[in-house]
Amino acid sequence: MSREREAEALDERILATIEAWHHHNRPLSDAEFDDLALAIFAYQLRYDTAYAAYCAGYGLSLAALPSTWREIPPIPARAYKEAAIAAFPIERADLVFESSGTTLGEPSRHYIEDRRLYDAALLAGFERAMLGDGARLRYLLLVPNPAQRPHSSLGYMMGRVAALFGDGETGWYLDEDRLLVDAFIADARDACDRGQPICLAATAFSLLHLVEAFEERGITLQFPGGSRVMETGGFKGRARVVTREELYARASRAFALPIDRIVAEYGMSEICSQYYDRPGSEIRIADASHRIKYAPPWLRTRALDERERDCPPGTVGALAHVDLANRSSCLAVLTEDLGALVDGGIVLLGRESGAQLRGCSLDAEDLRRS
């Protein structure tokens, strides 16, 4: 079988898995996840030369395959900066996403052969997590504008969402790194006057700047009923950071919106699928409140200690994602995010600068429901 035919056959299996959950709420059993993950892994060993060389260091090859998805070596996310991690000729890429550039040096590049996989994964996850009521919303976006940053995965994601689920009057309010506060206020007021529910999608840093602008001007807007906010992370590498509890409380006041209408999305340019948290899933860790984030069934995560062994649930480790939608690159990616597996989801606890936490258990005093 040619590479193209093999890729097409895998893509059809992955798309069918996404469709079954998206529209029929069909779960994916452990055996089914293993079967598909190992088939994708074997394909990537054949055609992704950079990843195959990395796996050889673990003693894995087509002649010595793992027996479970947990044994698939996750490639460090920084490898996407250093090599073309792709199981196809990159000149055929349908999409190319680059990291946001919050660290020095070259951005990472994620080459995707067929955008159908990326679109199916992002739309299924977003619709289930953010549009359970089927609302058609006005999308006001404080994320990179694809017209300026065509390789932003977040900008692409929200552009697709707004085009398919929006009211046709989408607004973009980042001009490079400048926040267009006046334009946002004018468009938000228009939506409020019409009673048009709003979806405000923003990085944490942009949301903080917007809230501060509202506070400085003494402005509060009563977002129409059914409105919601999606916060997408984005404090890493920034000198100014506030807790999410504080950010959400201030956003709730600025937009007269219940805090449970604010949802956090977690993704990265190196994977195709996303996590979303659930309001009401709060867990206290030490003195901070953290929501649990949940993934669709084709995305699973391990928390690893310093020796890349699985941490028990409730133990902090480096998060490694296994995303079946990553057929055309590498399905297993080791992040620089620290977190713990909790109640069928994950809790994010920071970046690798706090690596001394890795392998530390969270006891009953540290890990409890709010």
C-alpha cells in the first residue's frame, strides 16, 4: 500500500472516531484507542524519519513495536523547533502552524497534511464544550487575526468557529500586539443593544488588558443572556500575571456575566485537539482553585516523572499528550506543562520552571474540592 493510501485509510478511521463522539456521544474504549494509536504510530515510524530516529533511542522500530499507547515515546515539543516532524512531504502541507513566539529563537512548526482532521477535532471539541445550547453567537475575538498571522493555530481555530457558528458579524481586536479597546467597546455595545449573545474569546493576557481598560474607564457592559467567555491561556513568559480566580472575578464584573459562563480552553500548536475546563469542577490545591480540564476521547494524557514513568493519579508530572488527530506529524508530544491527572481530566499547575514539583503527590490537604 502506498503512503498516500495508508494515510487516507487512517484519516478515515480517525474522522469516524471524531464523528461518532461529536454527533452520537460514542466513547472510545481503551482497546479501541490502543488499536488506532498503535496503527498511527507504526505509520509514523515508516514515514516520519525524525520521529523514527528518536524512537530508535527507546529501542522501538517496526520490528519492535510497543504493546500499548502508554509505551509510545512522546517527542519533546521543542523538537518542532529543531526539525520537520512530519510523516509526509512537507511541501504538501494543507496547514502550517507556528508557536506564538513567547520564547527566544525559532518558532515551532507543525505541518498538517489534511486540514479535515484539524477541523473535525477542533469543531467537535468546541461545539460540545462551548455550544451545548446550540446558540448562534456574535464572536468578538482577542486572539491573533489570521489576516496578520496566518500561521496562528488559535487564530485559525476561532476563524473557523466564527464562520460556522457565528452571526456573520465577527470582530477581531488585536492589531499585532495592540488591543483595539474602542472598537471592541463599540461592537460589544452594538451586540448588547440588539440583545445578541456574545462569545468573547481571548488569551489570558489580552483579557486582563481588556478588563483593566474597562476598570480604568469605569465601564461595565451587561452582556446579553447566553453570552460566554473563552479564555485560552497565554500568561507564559509575561511579567504581569494574575490568578485565574482574580481574572475571572474581574471579567465577571466588567461584563456582568456569571463566572460559570467563563470557560478555559487549553491547547498548543503542536497538537490538533483541545482540552476545556468545566465550571463547577474546581479543586483546591494549596491556596489556589483549579478547574479540571477534560479532553475528547481521541486525546489522552500522561503525567510523567523525571524518568518518564507514569505518575499515579493526583501526582504532579510533566504532561505528555497522545492525540490521534496528529496522524501527519507525531501523535505523542511531551510538553513543558506541569499537571496532574484528576477525576478523568487534568489540572494544570504551571511550567517546567517549577520542575521540583515533578513526582510530588498532592495529599488530601493539597488536593480537595472547593
